[in-house]
Amino acid sequence: MKWTDINDIALALCEAHPDVAPLNVLFTDLRQWIMDLPGFDDDPERCGEKILEAVQMAWLDELD
């Protein structure tokens, strides 16, 4: 997975952290959780606030 795989990341986070409300996760924690996902392989420097916001919103959509 890469930073641009927003929906795949959101699904993986949903599975890895089923009891977590996405809007309650700090971006610093979210970034680390993404980098810790199995299959994630991208440059940490390529991540910015816009990507984290997109992941957070996609994760929220996955819960609905």
C-alpha cells in the first residue's frame, strides 16, 4: 500500500482498530498506525495533512 491508496488504508484501519472512532485519533497516531499496517510500504515523508484527512474520512465512511 502507498499513501495514495486511501480506501485500502481505511479498510485496513477499520479491521485493525475496530473499536476506535476515527475522528478521535490524533494525526500523529494515525500516521504511525498507517505505517504499521501490514503491506504498507511508502516513504513517510510523502504523507501530509490532506492525506491523513482523506484517510480519516474514508475510514469514517467504512464504518457506516
